[in-house]
Amino acid sequence: MNVLRFMLQNQTQVLELTGEHLWLVGLSTLFAIAIGVPLGIMIAHRPRMNKPVIATANVIQTIPSLALFGFLLPTPWLGERADRLAILALTLYALLPIIRNTYTGIRGIDPAIIESGRGMGLTPSQLLFQVELPLAMSVILSGIRIAVVISVGLATIAAAIGAGGLGEFIFRGLAMVDNRVILAGAIPAAILALSADVAVGWLERRLQPK
Amino acid sequence: MEQTSSSPAIEFLDVSYFVSQTPILAQFKLQVSRGETLVLLGRSGSGKTTTLKLVNRLVAPTAGQVWVNGKSNAEVDVIELRRKIGYVIQEVGLFPHFSVERNIALGPRIAGWPDARIRARVEELLALVGLDPQLRSRYPHQLSGGQRQRVGVARALAADPEILLMDEPFGALDPLTRDEVQREFLSLQKRLHKTVLFVTHDLREALRLASRIALLEAGRLVTVLEPQEFMRSSDPWAAAYVRAFESGWDLAKGNRP
């Protein structure tokens, strides 16, 4: 109850930080999709590129988030603003599930379908947009769903480098040893993660091939 | 691709195909005349499927040339080439997210036919392969194996290709359904006179459908014979086939089923 009262009293700030949080997660996810899906398509078509690309994304994933934020700090244009840094770091973390699921989704299509499509004279882009992407879509979306949920959690750490977001409450609460303040950040973050999970999950089921 | 009708529909000129030093097909020479059903007979790994894929260039030869309608198929645009050749495979390969109608309409649609003409064509093809017109809005997973295979044939015929490549199209069907679609194939072919290159390992199917049978063994063409000749052939490979066939069947020699 105390938490709720605190959140209501600081309504504007809760909303503002939630907005910042959404901005960090939303933009980084968009970037990760824009980079990850084409990369996933590329390695699905050129299996030799598979190992190096997935391995690189894997390595990025293993860097502790605080360390990654720290590494990126001295970067010229990015280091000027904390939110740019945070978005770059979040994008990098979101890449692995998106690349991997795009790859898996396309490679998982029955080869007979691809071959009959090629045999009928579909161009590579017709094959991609009419066959491969629609059939891989639900797997790709489940990768995006994982990426979003991870990002919502990770974005709280972005507050450590001053990028804003709901992590502000969490770090402040930790410093003040005040659970109310911590929860005022953690609860909205959890709600964001759950809603994103449900929303993308719904889309995923809708686009499930028959 | 309109050429003088004297040139063979398909011609293999000393074609070899290697996968990392291993010959899959060696110095393969064969002519397929217009309107005939040439069956490539052989066991698994004999190179039948590769031979088929050389025609629509899903496989490119290591050496030699494949001529289609009087032209090397390496010199024409591969997409154009494939659009003029119907292709049916055992797994059918229908698009699971497309309805029967959209599957059949695929070829005409990518060729840019107007909608009305496509609709009429789908109607015509459903009737041609003996499918209930009400199936047009179904999805492949809602069909039986025999129905799927008929849709596969309809799709291959949709853009009215002169050449049809069929890779064990009836191999996965139960014997009764297979018998049915084979009969339909014969009556269809009597009307359409397509040039058909048909792959099977089933001698019975070959005898029934072929105008000529090309026997393959370990990537080499052993012999090309008409069905009646095949049963009497002294060629050891052909004889081996006939023996295996007859040990399972008490049918009189030389009778085409």
C-alpha cells in the first residue's frame, strides 16, 4: 500500500520514467530488428556465415551489462549522451535472439517447399517475401519477444550511466535503502515486460502458419 | 523458347555432375522428344533426381550441356526457364500458408496474368485433375495425400508449360490411390501431350506410364528401351529389374498393366 501511495504521489515522475524506459526499449528493439532480421536471413542463405555471426552475437551477450555500458562510454558521438549509449548497448543485447530465431525459422522450413518454389521460377526475393518470411514469422516473433523482455529488464541498468528509465527509481531506492522507491521502478518495469510479452505473443499466434 | 519442332524438347549433351570429386552423373547423353513420357528408372542414388534437376537448373552441370527447346539452358534466364517447365516432387511442396487456389495460381500470378483469367484457369485445372471445386479454399494440411498430389500436378500445369518434370510424384501414395492417379495421368497426357520427364524406382509405374524407359545405374545411363522391349531385354541391369519385378508378381511377361 505504501508503494502505491508513493507511486501516486510521484505520478508524473513514474510516468516520465516509464516513458523513457519505453523509448530505450522500443528504439533499441527496432534497431535490433532492422539489423538482426537481415543478418539472420543472410546466414540462413549462406550457412558458412552462420558460425561467425552467431558466435559474435553470443560473445556480446556474455559481456556483463554494466561493463558494456562502461566500455562504450568513451565512444565519441555516443558518449555525449547516456541514452544513445544505452540504446546501442540494448540493441547489441537484443541481436542474438533475433538473429538466431530468424535463422532457425527460415532453416526450419520444409526444404521441399523451398525447392518447389525455386523450381516454379520464383525469384529469390519472391521466395523470401512470399514463402520464407511468412513461414518463419512466428519463430522470428518469438525471438523478438525474448529480446523485448530481456531489454525491459536490462534497461533498468541504463540508469547507472544516467540514461534514465525506471532504473532511476531502483538505484535511488537502493541508495536510500527504501523498498518503496525500488518497487516504484520495479513494478512498472515488470508490467511493461509482461505486456510486451503478451502483445508479441498474441501476434505470434496470429501469424502461426497453418 | 519457340523453336523448330524437329529439335528435341530436352537434350543432355555429355553431362557430368560431380559433388566434391564424387561423380553423381557421368557423361550422360539422352534426348527427350516432344510429347513423350520418358521415365528415368533406377535405384536410389543412381542419379535420376539429379538428371531431372539439371533440366530446370536447380543443379548446374560440372561438364557438358543441357539443351531445352533447342537452346542450352545455361544461356537463358534461369527464372524464365523454370517458369516454362512444370515441376512436381514427391513431397509435393505445396505452400502450407496458401490455399489450394493460391497454390495453383502461383505460376500464372507471378507471370502476371489478369485475375479473371487466373480464376478461370484454376477452375479449369481443378476439373482437369479431378478435384472438387469446393476444395479451392482449403489449405494443404486439410487435404488427403492423393488430393495434395493432384493439387501439385495442377500447380505444375497452371502456366501451361510444354515440359513437365516429375520426381516420384506418386511415390508416397497408397497403392490404390497411386493406381488412380496413374490412370488419371495417362488420360491427362493423352489430351495434353506434354513432354514429361518422370523419375521413379518402380518398374511397374515405369511400364505403365512410359513411352520410353531410361535405366540409370550409379550415375550412368545403362540403356533406353520401350516398355515392351524392357521386359525382353538381355541387358543385365534391365533383366535384374525384371527378375525382381516378377519375383513379386505372378503377372504374365510383356503385358502392360
